[in-house]
Amino acid sequence: MEKLIIVGSGCAGLTAAIYAARANLNPLVLEGRQPGGQLSTTTLVENYPGFPDGIDGPELILNMHRQAEKFGTRFSYAQVTDFEPGDKHIRIKTDDEWLETRSLIIASGATARFLGLDNEEELVGHGLTSCATCDGAFYKNVPVCVVGGGDSAAEEATFLTRFASKVYLIHRRDQLRASKIMQDRVFANKKVEPIWDTMVTKYIADEKGEMRAVRLRNVKTNEERELEVACVFVAIGHDPNTKAYRGKLDMDSEGYLIPKNSVGSNVRGVFIAGDVADRVYKQAVTAAGMGCAAALQAEKYLSGAER
């Protein structure tokens, strides 16, 4: 019987592990298929406090991993596939076995949706990203494009005008799905140029492996052309990694967990941290803050349960 299992090894999960391990909870972290979460595929992180010159995403994650391990955190590459709440303990199924724990922190993150094109994995962090807030400042005075038509795409396009010389907003329909106020902001900004009825069909890299251009296809005329951009920001949504908890934990229509009292859940002993519940900010620092809170709440819960 474990005292605490933490699902996920991104900023939220590792911060929770650091706090829990220092509280002598001897946590077990299940790292999943992508140890380190989305930061493990990020290059330079300039907006995490304490690093004035920035730090590579994988290095930041490795530092957190070492810090958690230093205080006694244990790690497993297991992936959670099922979950059973109980009155006195919680059961979770990994790849090939059931584990029992008295408390659980779910920090399994969310996976950004991409377009599924060739050489996509190689270009992530090299001119292909899903986070304008994270990476926009790297693309000053160069043309970029945003793919999508909802509020996220409109918001990212507007944000990127602070840096880029031109922002192309590429949408497969002839009008945006974004809210009226977000559309107004996009159309009022002279730096944004919508490209309607169009899909990105290919990423084109330069000899250094950095994004150079995209190939576009008009869905009505089938006309193709090449558009030079230094970066592609894909804003077509995220999928929270919460499949194992469906029907057992409260979640919204898109699968994001709904926290109770900041980081709690509708099941005693189960706590939530990071992008599994964050539809708005999706930042490393906010995920870390939630991880801290979840660990403190888990410690408080276990202390009360032991009395």
C-alpha cells in the first residue's frame, strides 16, 4: 500500500513530488509515456522564474527530477489505464498491474493537438509549437502563422503581433469560430492577415532543420501555394490525459478534470494539478503552483486519516 502516488512527471507532478518527498510521504511517480510532459519537447524556456538567461525545457525537467529524487521520490515509467476509488484506499491500474494507494495526485497533463503531417515531431521546438505565450518572443520581426479558428487561435494571433512582423491566421473555413470580441480584435489588427478556406498540407524546413515555409491548399479550389514563415503556431486545442478517470471523476465535456476547493476532486484522497484541469493558462509556473498545493493538501489529508 502506497501513501501517495503521483501520476505525471511534468512541472505539476515533479513539484508535487518534491513537496511530498520532503514531507516524508515517500511518493511514487508514474512518469507515463512522455516523461517530463510538454516541457521535455521545448527548447528555451525564458519565462520560468529564477532563470534570467532562460533554461532548456529538458534541463529544467531534469533538475526537478533530480531534486525530487534527492528527497526520496521513486519513479516508474508506468502508464495509468484504469482507476477505482474506494472508501479507505484508491486502486489504479498501470500497464500490467493494479496498485493501491491511500492518496493520489493526478498531474498527467494535456496533449496539444497537431496536424499529423510528416516531420512534425522533428520540427516541434524548431519552428513548430502550440504555445504562443511560451515561444512568441523568439520570433521577433519575422512572419509567422497561426492555424485554427477558435478563441485560442484568435488570441494567439493577436498576442503574436507584439513580436512578429506579420501573422497569418490560417483557417479551413471562411469565417472564424471565435467569439465576437476575439474576432473584432483580430480584424482590427493590421498585422494579422486571415487566410480563409485553407489547410496546411506540408511543413518545409531549411537545411538546419528549422521551419522555413508551409505549403497551403485551398479546400474549395484545390489551389496550392507556398507561404514563407519562421514558425507555425498550431491552435486547434488540447486533449487532457484523463481517459482512465472517465465516469469516476468530475470532468467537463472536453475531459478536463473539475477541481473542488482549488486542487481537490469529488473523490476523497484524490487531488488534481496542472494541465489536466487548467483550460486557461497552461504555463509551467502555474502547473508547478498547483503541484505544490496538491502535495500540501495530500499531506494534510493523510495526516488526518492517520489520527
